[in-house]
Amino acid sequence: MANLTEIQQTIAKNDCLNDSNTSFNNTKNNNKSDKDFVEREAREQREGGGEQDMAPIGGNPIHRSSSRPQLDVSGAAIQGNFEERDPTILLPNQSDDISHLALDIGGSLIKLVYFSRHEDRPVNDRIKKTIKERLGISNGNRRSYPVLGGRLHFVKFETNKINQCLDFISSKQLHCGGMDAHLWHSGVSNENAVIKATGGGAYKYADLFKERLGVSIEKEDEMNCLVAGANFLLKAIRHEAFTHMEGHKAFVQIDQNDLFPYLLVNVGSGVSIIKVDGDGKFQRVSGTNVGGGTYWGLGKLLTKCNSFDELLELSQRGDNRTIDMLVGDIYGGMDYSKIGLSASTIASSFGKAISDNKDLEDYRSEDISLSLLRMISYNIGQISYLNALRFGLKRIFFGGFFIRGHAYTMDTISFAVQFWSKGTSQAMFLRHEGFLGALGAFMSYEKHGLDDLMVHQLVERFPMGAPYIGGNVHGPPLGDLNEKISWMEKFILKGTEITAPVPMAPPGTTGLGGFEVPSSRGGILRPDASKLNVGVLHLVPTLEVFPLLADPKMYEPNTIDLSDPGELEYWFTVLSGHLPDLVDKAVASEGGTDDAKRRGDAFARAFSAHLARLMEEPAAYGKLGLANLLELREECLREFHFFDAYRSIKQRENEASLAVLPDLLMEIDSMDEETRLLKLVEGVLAANIFDWGSRACVDLYHKGTIIEIYRMSRNKMQRPWRVDNFDAFKERMLGFGDKKPYQHKRALLFVDNSGADIILGMLPLARELLRRGTEVVLVANSLPALNDVTAMELPDIVAEAAKHCDILRRAAEAGGLLVDAMINIQDGSIDSSSSVPLMVVENGCGSPCIDLRQVSSELAAAAKEADLVILEGMGRSLHTNFNAKFRCDALKLAMVKNQRLAEKLIKGSIYDCVCRFEPAS
Amino acid sequence: MDRNGVTEGELEGRGMNKCVEQVSHLALDIGGSLIKMVYFCGENSGSEHQQGILSSKESCGLSNGNTNCSVLRGKLHFRKFETSKINECLEFMSSKQFHRNGEDCHGASVSEKNIIKATGGGAFKFADLFKEKLGMTLDKVDEMNSLVAGANFLLKAASLEAYTYMDGQKEYVQIDQNDLYPYLLVNIGSGVSMIKVDGDGKFERVSGTSVGGGTFWGLGKLLTKCKSFDELLGLSYSGNNRVIDMLVGDIYGGMDYSKIGLSSTAIASSFGKAVSEDKDLEEYKPEDVARSLLRMISNNIGQIAYLNALRFGLKRIFFGGFFIRGHAYTMDTISVGVNFCCCNAARSSIVREVFIVSHECTSCRSSHYCFS
């Protein structure tokens, strides 16, 4: 449906056409004349379209920004018959620039950055609209320019295999605006289309692009692009910069306001050293002709290696002492300590070759490669530092293809900078280093509005089952899910461990031939150690920083730092252990068909491969926390089109819980206020036991019905809990001594699981708050994760619960949640004004955890008037945010369903409870 | 041995027979690649003279800047050996009876006279060898001290010691002795040391690089199968670096990248062209390889030296060391390299003068004059 929504999108701008979307939706499957068109369509059905089919088609132009910014849709008109499915839209004023794709054609590599639109999950837009109105959000005032959500992809090809690159572009239709955009151009020739490109090859291959793809290349200045790319990365991407010393990688948080000036060293064939003073303000201050080209060129002559990577790989096993003359060689093994030279310092690169009576053939290629690498890296580090010194610059960032995440190269450069600066200066590297130029060229399109992106709007994801992991194209461009699965099936299974593949594409074949395990993986200095470093950047313009965080700059979502190998291994084991069960659930949720089984298998392989990869290099995508790992699992499921593995389980539990809700509410209403509050909090903690994310709880499920477990669980709630601030919370709510009860204006309830957790736990608590005159906003996931309740499911649950409870009903009506259910009495508006509203907003994420730096704009808007935050469940209040501080009252409620976490976090044991209340600071 | 420039060493060699008896006062600089030897040979045999040179007054006089050393009558001889062929050096010394002449000529005790001044890493490494073969003890003189003392001496004592190279023209200059300091001394041996010199005995090694003469020779040997350093240098003279180096013009389709001041003939990436061409090492002419290598290394040294001079605000850079060794084209190349950097950064007016010190073994001399 990608293309359909595309139309909606473009049309949405023209208000007069706004209502016609539905007619497109309904006019499916009409005949088509253009054969080519049909085929393309079919492919999309399988790929993009299939994804949309899984979820209800909402056709939700409100949530998305109102137009594709690079398109001038004025005068848009539908060509041909309106009844036709996917009619072609003529955009007469469309500029010929294609802002989806930019290239950096270097001497050795072609780097591609392209943007793909990604359809947001459809949400019941009518409810949403009501809530938005209620919260005072209008589309107009959020941003001054429209930016569309989507993904930035990073891909690279070898320049001498430029045809692969052209095939890739062609198969993805990138030269005419991406697959989802072909409609604009079908029937319209893109003769005048222009692609921005940088790099020396932009001139050289211009004719080839014209001939093969019919597009013109517009050359962008190289330095401009480099600087624009680096500025963008350093400003917009968290954990972009890192240091690398002695094999240890540490991410550096750069304060955006204190970024300039810095020195940018781009190590390509040669080296450019650029002083950057601001956006578009820079000067090439120096450079050296001893760069990546020298390494590769000399290395090729000396070792007969066929590729740069092969040469790097060789260096891993090299010993430079056989060729380099060390200080110790001159001084008979002694240091020249007087001037600070140790015996192992290289006195003269290749100096030993002088005295040895050996020919080139007598030296190991490995040693030669390492000597060469050290000589060049060290030299680059030194010259860069001297230039930084000259201009008094604190920071030196190294980028360019020569570095390509190679641990030894980075170590050597770092060492040189450290050595010459006597430790006062550190070399920093960029994770997207190879893509500076391409990104910069991409930024040079004027109209995409990416320039002002903020960190919180970009979510970096693991490149999931994609053929171009880490920017390397592995295999052919995958046209559809089926090809993706086939590709995943090629992953190598080595014992229990799945090794990420290093596909060997025999020249001239499809690349699906076979895969080989890398021959060398010794120690920490693997040449491919960082190949997966480049994730896909998801651009979600609606994401914002949660406004109630006490100190957004200091905020760290993850409670457990997975850079601790012990922790990583534990969670790796936990997630691996869960996997078979999850695959069963996922396959069952799709009807257990052969297709589902095949997808399930592919998912398991892909997920295992990613886990294995992260075990090897935890920092591959930036700092790794448990939240990222859990999110990875959900993303991976979605990638293989399992959109809600727990759908039926959730439904079943919801029904079972709703059945007992009236009794529970009656029981609660019979208590006095103080007892009631305690029982409600107890209830939340008890109900939180229903968590499919916890192994222990999954076992519980086999032992009894939901209500039995809930009762048992609640009866065991013996205070004091392991973390028990209930009294403080109670005093705040009900007053104590001189202190008056505090009535909160609005409470945000971050809910966790479906079933008993939400219905028997959180809803009754919400009801109590409503009764006290506090507005309640239920904050739920945008996308399914495990059995977590989603923002899409909540309105139905609330509507169902409201049938048994006036308080909930009136509040839900006031909050616009019952628009569907009450559609016939909408005009009456009854007494909605007499109740404070109960609302539902999505949190912007699809993970069991939540990173409050990136929440939906709805949540951010809802938070503005909130003075109470309640985080419920392990994922949101323990794994993440356990240490988060808020500007308002905060209550964190969870039952710990993991022994290790219980020991580590609260020095307790499994099934202990946390009731942490932190008054506004 | 050397077609391209007659070094002092050769001249001395011819005169050697005459003055074999008068040879005295030997000093050694045993580097990673080369052993540099300096010895004094009196014109008229006479122990007074020789004792004169030994006296501390003498060396004081020199370091005070007296350029006319009237007391001295004789010649300083310079000779070099490859460190890997240290036996040749030992044999030479043995044949010239250096190790005994002190005994013959002077009345001093054997133990005292069997001590020779030596510097360089090899002074440590080969100390036992000298003791064993020649019965000599090496008195290790600090390398940097020696270098600086030697350079200071040469710049003060030898007229027209330094020259500049501008627009293809070599111009010898007389350095104003009163305005000598501070300067940057770049000693290009196997590796490169960069020393900031503030006065006699006042200096600091501020930088250096491992990409030096040893790299040129070592890599060159592997790439061209040349048998000697001089052969390699000779090759480089007739080579064309454009064959292998990637020039700015190669990337920009023959155009300059004038925006950042790079001409189309500037080297963008040394050996970069070898990347894209499907050629084996054998398919490149050794001359071209040697030329590219020489340009790469001398440009690099020039650049690092320049950046260090900038850093300390030094007006003058002096280049010396065996890598330069009096070969016109080596000197030219390094001058071009340095001037390229300096001209490129002409807006910075700090480094005004770049000099090449024409004697190749400054440290060796200095060790001689560090006797006291």
C-alpha cells in the first residue's frame, strides 16, 4: 500500500482533495493496462504492501506530515480514470531534483545514501484526532517545515564494480524517487532528473549514469559535503563519535552547542585536514599525500593483495618488527629514555629491510601490510595533531574510507595523537566515517528539511536482514521478503553459534552463491570488527524529548550497562533461551502456515546472528543497553512480518480479565480511601506478574488461570516490599498531619502488559485518580512488543471496561476514547464536561522498554500539563528509567520477575516488588 | 662509488695513504643504517698538533665560534659504512691502526687512548664487538647532544654551510652567527629527529618521524631490488612519479582543485595510481617507483618539519643527515617538499627560511668536537 499512502500524502496537501483518500482505498484491484506497471505493482504488494496488509489500513494523513517536502504538488492532478487503482498523478510543478539519493563516488568506493519513506503504523485516527484536539496539538504549530518520516540507508560499492551500484539503484528505483515513488514518474520520463554526487568519480561516471539510468549527476563540492556530513552526524546522531585506544572503544557525548571549532581529518586516497568553524564555515588547512591510496597502492605492489580489505586482513596477523627498525634495534634492545623513546618505538619504518639480506619474497605479506599500516596511520595521526595544535583545536575527528572501523588503524592513529600530545589530545572517530561525503551530498538538497534535525528525531536501528549490512552489499538487492528469507537461510550455523556471514560473491553471479566464515578472527583486532557499525537511520520527525525529565542531558535510559561482558552474556543467554518459545508464538500468530514457519525460522536466524554479532562487538551500533537488545528483537520480528506475535494471547487475557473486573471494582469500592489506595497499588504490583517477557512467568502460566494467579499473587503482597515508598506516596495523595492531600492535575500512566496487568492493575488505579479529579493519560506502546498493550488496543479495552463503570465511561467520553462506541450519541456530548478526561496516547516506541529521549509528540504534548508520572512494569521502570529523575512526582511500580535483576538492582530476589516514589525535585 | 657528487669522504680516502701515520682522533656515529666515521689526519706529522686538537682549549675555541682554527693543520676525514657491514668498518679501523695510534703518538696510557667517542644507537649495541675485535672501549656520547653540537659548529664555523633552494636555484647563505637561534634541526637518518635548538647545549627533541632514510632505502630495496642506497637515489633521478602517484588532476579529470589551492600536478595520493591500475610491481619501472618513494618521504619530512617550526615559531629549519648526503636531487627534492608546504602556507609568515645543511654527518663531527 506504500504507493497508495503516497498518493494520500501528496494529495493531503491539497486540502480540496483531502477526502478522496478513502475512495482510493476502496478502489482496489482494477485492471491495468501497463504490463510493466503491473509487475512492479506485484512486487510491491509482496514487499511493502504485505507489511501494510498486516495491520488495519488506517489511511492516516493527520499523523504524518502533510506533504512530501521535496515535491511541489501544486497543480497535482490525477491522470486517467479515477476508478483505476493507483492512478498516476501528474505533478506538473515537480522539481527534477531527486532528494532520495546522493552518491559519493570515490577512487575506490562508491557510497550511497538514500532515503526511503516508511509508512507509519496506522492508528485509529479519529480517536487520535480527538485526543490531539483535547491536548491542543495541531499539525500547524508543530514544525515550521514538513519532514517526512522514513529511513536513511547507507550502502557502499567498490568503484570498479560500478555496475553493481547501478543495478542496485535501478532495482530500488532510487533514481526516480524510490520504489514507492514510481507513480510520479510512470509515464513521465525522468530525463531531466538530477542526482547529487560528490567525489572525483562524479565527473568520470556522469555519462554512465546518464546512459544507464537516464539521470544527470550534479557535482557537489567535496569539502562542502564532507563538512556538512560530519556536522550532521555529530549533531544528529547519538554515540556517533568515539575514541579507540588499545582496542577499547568509548563513545563520546558531544555537546552540540560546543561542537565548533574542530579538526576534521578525512583519510581517503589522500588526506585532507579541515578546520571546521561552523555550518558551511571551514577551511582546508593541510593534508598529506600519504593516505589510504598509499597504503593500498604500495600494499598491492608489495603483497599482490587484490583488495583493500584483504590487505587489512593480512595486517591482523602481521608482526611489523620483522621489517621496521625499532629504537631497540639501534640501541641493542635498550630504550632511548632520555628523549622518551621506548625500545619498541619504530625508529625507521621499513628500516630493517636495509640490513637484512632478503628479497621482497622473503618477507611475509602480513608483516609488510602491518608495517605499512602503522607507518601511514601514525603519520596521519602526527600531522593531524600538529595541525590541531597550530590552530588550538581540542577535537580531532578522523573519517574516510581508510579507517573503515579498523581497530588497528584507529589504535595507531590514536596512539600517535596521544603520544605527540602527551595525552592532552585524543583522536576521535565517527561511526559513519565512510559516508561523510555521501551524507553531505544528500544534505545539499535544499528541500528535504533535514538540516535542523535533532538527535531525538533519529532512531538508529539494526540493519535487519538487509542485504547491505553495515553498508556492505551482501548479495543482490532483496526485492521482497521471500528473497530476504532466502538470504537469511544462507547464514552459517556453527554449532550453537551463528556467525554473521561474510558472503563471497563470485564475480558475475547473483551473490547468493555461498558464504564463508572469515578466516581470521583473532583477538580484538578483527578487520571486520566494525563492519556492522552502520545501522539504518530511522527518521521519525515526530519524536521529541520527554519534557518532564529533570535533566535531559544527563538522562541515561538503560539501568543495566551491557558493556559489562558478564551482563551481556547473561542477557544473551536469556534472549536465546526465549527464542524457541517466541518463534512458536510468532508462527502460531500467523496461523502456523508453512510460510509462517519459514519466516519464523528466518527470524530466529537473523536474530541469533545479530545477537552473536553484538556479543562480539557490543558497541557496534553505539552504546548498547538492554533496551536496545529488547528492541532489536521486536524490530527483527517485524522485519519478518510478524507484526503481533502475542495477538491472540493478548486477546484471550484481556477477555478473561475484563470478566472479573466488575467484581474487583466492587470489592475496591467497599473500602475506605486509605485501604483502597494500598489495595490498588498492591493490585498493580500483583497484576504485573503477567509478563510474557519473563521466563519465570511463562512457567507460571501453565499452572493456573489468570484470575487464580492474580489472587495468589495479590495475597502474597506482604509489605514492606523490597523497595517501599508507599507511605510517602500515600501521604502525598491523602495528606498526613499538617500536610494537605495533593490533587494532581494530570497523571501519565505508562502501562505495561495486556490482560490482568492493564485491566486489573492499572485501570483501577487510573479510575481512582479520575475519581480524585486528576486527568489520566494512559501511555502505551505505538507498536506491539511481547504482550504489552498498545495504544491502538487500549481504546477498545477502556470501552469494554467502561461498560461496567460510570467513572471510566464518563472519563473516556470526555477523553474522546469512546467516539467509535458512542458514535450514535456523539452529537449529544452528554455530560462529558462534568468529568476529567481519560485519554490514551502512544509513546512512540515498539519495545518493552522506553527511552524518554525519544517519545511521540503526542506524549510530549500530554506531558506538558502533567504533574504525576507512573511508570509500571520491569521494562519501563527497572530495565530503563529506574534511575531517571523527573521534574514532577514519579511513582515506579514493578514486580521483579528475574532473579539476577532482583539481586543486582534491589538486592532482593525474584517476585520482590518495587514501589518507588520520588516527589517532584 | 658516487657518480653524482664527490664527497669529502672520497677525497680523504685518496689522501689516506700519505698520512696513515698521522691519523688520530677518531669518532664514530653508529646509526641504524650507516656508520659515520670522522678522523683527523695531520698534514705535517707532529704530535703537538695532535695534542692540540685534543686539548679542551681547542674545542672551546671552536664552539666559541672561531672559524679559523689556526692551531689545526690537517684534514678532517669523513667516511661511512653500512651498519649491516660493520665488519668492513672494523677491518678498516684495524688496517689504519686507529686503535693503536694513540699509543704510538702519545705518551698517554693505553687504557685512556683506547677509548673512542661514539654516538648513535650502535654505540650501545656494538660496544662489545669493538672491545672484542679492536680492544677499544666506546665512550658513548649522547646522540642528540652530538647532533646539536655538530650543527651549531658547522653553522658557525663552516662558511657557506647552509643553502636555500628557491625556484630551482640553490643559494648558499652565510648565517649571521648572532642570529642563529632558535632554529629547528631536522636530522634525517634512518628515522628523523626534529630538534629545537635554542643555543649551545640548549635543545629539545620536539618531534620526529619513523618515515625517513631507512624507509626510503628499505622500501626502495623491496620495491626495486636496488643493491645500494646510492643506486636507488640514482634511479629516482630519472624516474617520473606521475606514473604511480595519484595526482590531483587524476581525480579531478585534469582540473585543479583550485578552491583549496591544489594544482592538478600536486600529489593527491602517493602510490595511489597503483590502486586502480591492474599492474604488478614488475610492470612499473624501478625509476618511477624510486621517484615516487623519494617524493613521498621528502614531502612528508618537509611537512612535519614545517608544522613543528610553525608550532614553535621558528624562522629557520636546517635539514641534515645521511639521507641528504650531498646528492643534488635528494636535496632538491626535499627542498621542493619543504617549499611546497611553506609556499602553500605562505600566509603564515613564521617560517621564512629553510636551509639544507650540506654536510651529511653532523653528528659525527660533533662527536669529534665533543671530546672534552
